[in-house]
Amino acid sequence: MAPNTPPLAFCKTGLLYHPKLAESRVMAAEMLEFIEGLGASAWVSSSWDEADIKERLDGLDLLITLGGDGSLLRAARVTAHRTIPILGINMGRLGFLVEVQPAEWPERIRQTLLGDCWIEERMLLRAEHYHEDQVVNTYEALNEVVIGRGQFARVVRLRTEIDGVFLTTYTADGVILATATGSTAYALAAGGPILPPELENFLLVPLAPHLSLERAIVLSKGVTVSVQISTDYTAVLTVDGQFEVELADQDKVVMRASPAVARFVRLQDKSYFYRTLMQRLGWPQKRK
């Protein structure tokens, strides 16, 4: 440990660089040296190498991502069933989830390692894909799960139930089930409301509905949403906008709150969300 450095709150750190951003990898190497200079241990990996990351998670205190919100989404899914907090360094564009700007990383990483921060927990969404009443796979999302049409510009029919009770059959391009975190992502672009991140609610938002229910619905954390697909073509299930799974006619997707949560390191005050929202969306803030 460096001279005159107080005891560290986080002693073992993982650094995830974005493989398509050369500056991200360079900065990760600089951070590695900086962190080790403070007396902590660290390792570096690509944020896209999920297998390598999972092998290194045991005993980890902190995960730092160098990229945009997409890097944080990947990290949140990989660490979903652990209690590892994530600190995001913004090297992307909007960055609703990231906490630190590139120029300030030495000060902010030191602050984090010394424990001068707070941990924010955010709800995750779990989706189970059923084919012929058998579970094909299970996915977890921080932002949203989207069920929609495939490559053909034709609507799909989505029979939707809430806690086993029929709600409606959407005739639409698809539906979004979003967390409060995802309310500022695809759901916002589709006309949904903005929810503060501490709310444990879901948004059910139809995509380009045709002669069917067009309003977004806010659902409580404890509900189960079931969507059965009716289509003459292949439909798709998209998780956090990062990968797609093909869905066949009569497949079903069942979604509910995950027992896991995402944990983020925060260095700003707890009202940061609204300030970040106005800045990222470019909305003017007028003072009286």
C-alpha cells in the first residue's frame, strides 16, 4: 500500500475494457497500474469475454467498466447472482448508467477504493422462453425484454396475461417489458413514461400497435407477465438490445422480477438521477 493511504474498502478489482475502443484498453492498463499503486490488486479483461470474466469473479470486491451503458448492461448480467458493485467510466455517448467521466477517473477511483461512495441497487428482469411447454432458456435483463416481429414488416399477435389473467392480445410490431432502469431506453423512445430507478415497477409498452391497446401500463414488482406469440413467420426475443433469440409460433415468454439485483457504485448525491436525465436528454434546466 502507498504511504499515507488509509485502509481500502475495495481490495480486489476487475477492469473491463471495450474491445472496439482502443483508448479503453489503454486507459484500463493505466488504471491497473494506478490501483496497484494504492495497494489493491486488479486484473483486466474484455467486457465481451463473458467466460473469462466469470472465471475471475470469486473474491472480487469491485468491477469497473470502461465503455458506455452497454458495457454496464453486460457486467450487470454477468454479476447478477453476486454482490459485486460496478463502477462505470463513460467512454460512450449518452451514458445514463455510467458514473465517471474519463478525465476524472484517478480521483474517482481513489475515492471509490477508499469507500467514499454509496451502493445503488436496481431490479433485474427474468425472462423464461417456452417452446411446446418446455423451458428453452432463461435470461436476465437490466433494461428490457422485447418480444417482436422478425425481419418481415408484418405484425405479430401477442396474447398477454398478468398473473394468469388475460389482459389483451396486442396486434403490433411487438411489446416491451422494461424495468425502471429501462424506462429511459427503448421504452422511452416508444412513448413510455420515465420511472425513477429506485421504483420496483415494470413498464408494459406496445410497439406500433394496430387497432389494439396502445397505452403503456405500469405494473408492480410482484406480477408475472406471460406473452404467447402468434405469427406466420419467425418472431424474436431481444434482451437489453444486445442479443436476439428466435421465437416460433405459439412460443411463450414468461417474465417476472429476478431474485438478483444489479449493484452500482455512486459518487454523486442521491438526487443525481434527475440531474443526469436533464443533461443526457438535452432538456433545458431553468432556475428562478
